[in-house]
Amino acid sequence: MNISGSGECKFGRIYKNTTTNTTTNLTLDIDVEVYYNSTANAVYNNAASTTLNIIINPGYTLELHGTIEFKYTSTRLLTLLINSDATGTGALLDNGVDNSDADNTNVEQYLVFNNSGNTEYHFVSIPVANHLVENSLNNYYVYPFNETNNSWDYLSTGDSLEVGKGYAVFYSGIQNTTVTFSETLNTGDQIIAVTKTDYSGTPADDNWNLVGNPFPSPIDWDDVTPTNIESAIYTWNSSTLVYASYSSGAGTNGYNNDGIIPAMQGFFVHATNSGNFTIPQSARVNDHSQGYLKNAENISNVLRLKTAGNGYNDETIVRFIENAGNGFDGEYDAYKFLSVSDSVPQLYTLAVDNNKLSINALAFFLNTVIVPLNFQVGVQGEYSITATGLESFNDPLNIVLEDLLENTTHDLLENPVYEFSANPDDDEERFLLHFDGVTLLDELFSNNGIEIYSHGEFIYIKNNSNESVKGEISIYNILGQNIYSATLPNISLNRINPNCKTGNYIVKLQTGNNVYTHKIFIK
């Protein structure tokens, strides 16, 4: 029997009640919900000496509402198979399932072979209890991450896999494979332990715990309270050779913007203390959009930058949130996990505390803010940076990409794609992002025509008007001595290096009948 089609499919009960067929296969090719307002069995086999097999195909969910359960006896067998293939995995959402016979519950996980050599790893978490390595991963190399010394351990036959933990698994064969987990399914709230040992003393390098989704269904990370951990999650994608990250509504490199983690997906979290956090049963969702690592949904005040080249991509996000900090913020930001492959171009921003970030949340502001954008490659070639999400900002707004190597500026609003050449010897601190006028309320924005600001050793003169502006620029130290003078060319953004010592200076710009002055600080 096969249940398929479109729309909603709801039943009161599902059970086999005839011995006409010794074996009945019920295959679900549509989401099915079962409702039963009694303590009796909602899904069961009522025909002696027969077997009922419930098969959930990839991309579909069997959802049991209320306090209901699967049930069978030794003479009336009931089995459950959750199928998985290249398109995704099926799912079960339960409210108290009784499966005491491990042989009758099978959850598959399809692992794609990407021919990526030593990076052919998948982050996996088990959806069942009391599971040994040889029960499903006997032909795999299985590595848990040891937070106490920042290294990978190795498991072998006889070792147990822990519920809620993540494992990097490596298959030495050159083909796609399917892993099958066959024990009692995890149900109820799952408490996961994390540790924090400050091994090296560098926060960005220490205290990483590889955990995982312990359910045979997707979960919504936004429904998990990040106790003893920061909000961000990170997972490796062996098909793209990059890490995907997600934090508080924003995701990179394939992670969607609503925090859906597929069934059996392992991921890193960053501990703030040793202790526990809970993935509640209520966090389970019927959402297969992620598909083992979906396109990003639109959210406000988010700039997404994607670099492409050498056949690979990488992403970073800069977003603006009220009350966000300029340094690393564990509530909104995500660190940058660099790819282990030199083939992949890498793009990330630097916070003011020099942390490398894949997701960088900043506070709203009125004037120009500069965000360092780092880029590095292992292969010489032609690359591009493409900006999306520009329409998500309040108007008016200017976003300029500055290429320090080529000494050029590129208006991302006029053209969201910037193309350039790069090689491994280039300084990775190559780009600067100039944001002008990001604010909560449009009426707070003030266009002064000319902006004067500094970043590091450089002074910037920005023309926000449509008029031709050129004139004489002078820089004075705090004693009033003129230490630099030059003629300002008529371009939208001028960068000046006066070769000054660290300190405060006064910049004076005279153009036509207008005189602009501004106090700046040079590092």
C-alpha cells in the first residue's frame, strides 16, 4: 500500500486488521498525521502471525499527535523504516513511541561520496540509544572531537556512540553509502553535556564541542535555549569543502535563515561554561527544506557577500542589530571556520577584537563604519565577490568595497559584483567595507555631502552628493602644525595615507566656498 498525493493527510489510527496478507508494507509518500484521543495504540498490528512494515520515504514525515504509540507483540510484528537517499531523509515526530525491539526500528542516513580525498567527512549524530560503532559504522573511521585538548579521538569496535554527540565519519570506499541505525528511537527532551577547559588560552580556538541532532527528525535551533553555549552552530559540508554557520536568524554556506538542523546532523557549538544544554522534544519540526545542509530567506539589514572562483564558493555576512557589540558577540556572531582545502577561496570579516567572523553583527549607526574584509586563496586565478541583501537595508544607504591591493573602490549598489585577480601571496587583509547610513529610523539619517573619517593609518574623504567636489586638503597635528597638504581629485571616495604617528589630528578640506573640518584619530 502507498499513500501519496498533495495537501493534508490525516488519520485517526493506522493498523493492520487482517491475516489475508502475511506481510503488509505501508509506504508514506506524503506527510501523514495521526490523531487518537485515547491511551490505546494508534499505530499497531492487530493480525496474528503477520507483519506490518511502516516505511517513511525521504522528504516526508509521520507525525503522531497526543500520547500515542507504536505497538506490537511477538506474533504481530510492526516495523518502522525511515528511508534516506540523495534527496533527503524521512522523519518521525512522536509523542511517546514504544519500540522495545531494536530489530524492528531502522533509521537510514544517506552519505554522499564527493571524491574530496582527506576532506571526505560527514558530521553524524545517532537518533537511537545504546548504539555501538559496529552496529552501523563498522566500515567507517569514526572520530569524536576532544574539547579538552583540541584534537580528534578515534573509536573502534566495541566503543559506544553517545546520544547528542556528533562524530566525524569517513568512508574509505569510493561510492555513496547508507548508514542504518537500529535501536530504540530517542524521544523526550535530550540533555547534552559540554565542556570548557580553555586549552590554549585563546577563546576562538578553545572550548569547541561536537554535538548533534539526537532525533529522527529535523529540529529548529531557534527553539533551543543556548545554556552554557553561544548561539552559533557550525557544520562541515564535504560537497562544498566549507563550513556552514548559523546564528540568530542568519546563516552562511547553505544553512538557511530559520535554523533548521536536519535529522542526525552533527555540528560544533562553542561552550561558555562546562555544563549541559537541552534540545527539547518541542524543537522537532516537520521541515525538510534544509536537506542535510536551503537558500537563505530574506531578513532585514543583512549584507551577504559570496566569493566564487576555482570552482568553489564561500560566504560571509555583515548584519546590523540593535544592541549588538563591535567585538565578538556570542548572541549574534559566528566565528569563521576556515576550510581545510587550499582549493577554496576564503572570505570573512574582522571584528575590532581581531576575531575572524563568518557572521558579524554590528550596532546601528549614523555615520560611516568600516569593516575589514579578509580574503585568501590557495590557487592563483580570477575571483569575484557578489553582494546580496542590499535591498534589505533602510534607505538611504551607501556600501562601498575598497580593494587595498588595487587601490580602487567599487560601489556595490551600482554593481553588486566585483571581479579581481588573486594569488596565495596576496595580503589577506585586502578589502574594506564602507557602510554609510545604516540606522533604525530613516529620519535619523543625515547626509552632510562630505564625510571625513579614518581607519587605521588611512584618512577617507567621501562625497555623498551628486555634485563635483575637488579642492585642497590639509592635515594638522594637535599643535596646529600643517603636516600634510594635497589636492583632492573629484572621485567619490579618496583614501589618503599621511604617514602620521598614532594620535589625534584635524583634517581641513576647502572646496569652492565650502570648508569642512573634522577631528580624527590615526593608529
